[in-house]
Amino acid sequence: MDRFDAMRTLLAAIEGGSLTAASRALGMPLATVSRKISDLESHLGTRLVVRTTRRLQLTEAGAHYVASARRILDDVEEAERLAMGEYRAPRGHLTITAPLMFGRLHVEPVVREFLQAYPEIDVRLVLADYVVNLIDDRVDAAVRIGALPDSTMVATRLGEVVWRVCASPAYIAARGAPIAPEDVSQHDCVLFDGIYGTNVWRFGRGKDAQAVTVKPRLSVNSAEAAIASACGALGIIRLLSYQVREAIEAGQLVRLLGALEPEPSPVHLVHTGQAILPLKLRAFWDFAAPRLRARIPQDT
């Protein structure tokens, strides 16, 4: 039995949620996937997974084994990259993640420039309004907005953005503009129910900060949908400055309570802090960081 191959098969099944998903991902017959996992369990003398009708469930022994197997396979992959010269020349595959709208506006253009400059590097760009786990999802670098938790991650600051409350001129003409934070709770609101979304909107800074709970008429999981709804006079929105900048400049939205905007949120480029940084990641870091920094408007 090839234990590395068995480990990869088990991980593919767990990450895909089923033996069928592993079969598709590995291009391997379903019976072979099942046999490799059974052989691994026989070799270890313990059950690693419980097969249910819907998905695979790890046993306690299986959870420990999968965590160790990930580390072992990562070490093997690192050794292979070193042997193939990845640390002598920038080449190979990178996975980068960023929030959806920020990625579309700022990261994707920089990635295009990077690919033109480094023809031996391929990039998978994951744009998502949820926090992607860099280790579990094998992500090389990420753009993160907001305070970073204490961790071993390495970060470089790119700039900052601020929460901005806006409404369309048509909405303001019909309903008036709030003149104090507490007025917002009496207005129709559109809630961006994404990674940073909340129905508790904060105004002001320091000891003068104030929290207002809003009752949205509409909740959406897309910043662009929230902006479109606000431009259509459905209600007031609260989004980050880079998200509404274009609509404000076009006169489609009007900034409200600007003097009471909260503290800016930092924007960072982060990686896991691995001991030996591959040249492909160092190349992207050195290339992308100054360009992303230049793209973030300092209008907070």
C-alpha cells in the first residue's frame, strides 16, 4: 500500500464530503477510492471515517490522522518544490483570496499585471465574502479588511477603509436625511448581510461612539445588490468606502452623517508566516503590495 497515495485519497474524500467527490477529484474509480481508505484503516487497525448516506464523518482517530496527514503531505510538497527549483526561480501555482468586491475592483487588475510579468506562475483567485482559512484551504496570501486576530500570520498594511452611510437623492427627497444617528432607526434600510454585515450600525469615534440598531426592509448578501437597491431609492445603506465610492462620485448616492463615521478599518495583505517563503509568493508580495496600496483611495 502506498501510504502517501492513501493519505491523499482520504483527504480528497474528507474535503469533498464523499467518496464520490473524491473519485471525481482524483479521476479514480469509486471502488478504488473505497478500497484505498479501507486498506488504510486495516493498516492502522482503526476506523477513520463513518460512512453515512449523506457524507463522511471523521472518527476521533480519523480527525487526528487527517490533521497529521495534511502536515505530512504539505512537507512532502514543500520538499518537492525545493527539489524542482521553486526556491531558485519564481514559478508554480499561487492561490490568492480577497473579499468579493474589493477583489474585483483592486486585486484582479493587479493579478493580471502580475501574470504578465511572471509567465511561469499560475494564479487561482478566490473572491469570497467569508473568511477563507489559509492553512486548511491551502491559500498562499489573502487580503483581509479589519483588525487582525493575534496569530502567526505575517501581514503588511495596505491602507484603510471606513464604513459609510448613504442614500440616493430620490430617497432623501422623499424621506429626508437623518441628522443624528438615532434618526437612522426610523428610516428604511438595506442591509448587506455579508462577512462584515450587521444590523448594528456604529457612529462616531472613541467615547462619543454610538450604536444604532436598524430594521432592514431588505437584506442581501451582495454589496453590489445593496448599492443597486439604495440607488433605486429603497433605503439607506451602510457599506465600506471603496464599495460606494463609484456611486457617490456618479451622484447616485449621497454620503450621510459623514462627521460621525467610525474609526477606519485597516486593510492588510497576509500569509501564513511559513519559515521558507517560496520565490513565487515573495514575487507576488513584492509586486502586489505597493500596487494595492496605491489603489486604495485615502479618502477616510
